[in-house]
Amino acid sequence: QYGWSHPEAERTLRAVHAATLDTVRASPAGVRWTLTPYSFVHRSQTIWEPASPYDVAPYNLFASGTRAVSITPGVTIEDVKGLCEVMLLDASDEGVEDLAAALVTLPASLLTTTV
């Protein structure tokens, strides 16, 4: 709604990055989420089952063949932003052909996906 340069988007991105760092600190080997068509799951617990309009995030990733996303120590705010950008892509938009391929462009040492 706002765009990445809006103060609210920047504040939210910083908060998401901080929460991501806290999570990775608690699990030094990294954190892995399994994808279902409707949610992100960690250790058999649903951690995010978004309502519309964000419900397209897990659905489109799953439909593109992505089955898991891992975040490892050292993840930067730009890495988190890149993951968010991919998750917000709509596969039905013109020019968006393969979300799994877009995920592969993220730094493999920090963010990995299982397709």
C-alpha cells in the first residue's frame, strides 16, 4: 500500500528484521518453515496463516513448487526485504512467471528454499 520508502513500511521492515534476528539467535542453525497452500508451519505449528489479501503469499509460493523456506544467521534487512518482495508477488500479474525462480535470486547463504 505504501511502498518501501514510506516511513511505515520502513518501520515494519525494521521490526520484521529484528524479530527474524531474535528467532535466528534462538536457533543458531537457522529457522525452517514448511509451506502449505495456506500457511507457513514450523515444527507442526502454524505460524502464519494470512487472511486476504496476503493469503496469496503461501498459496503462490506453494503453487510454484516451493515447499520450505530457511533463514540462517547473518540475514540482513535487505535479505528480509527481498523475501518479502517475493512473497508479495502475485503469480497472476503480468510479468510474474515463476516465484520459485525469484526466490532463487535471494542470497543462498542466508535464505534457502526447497522446491
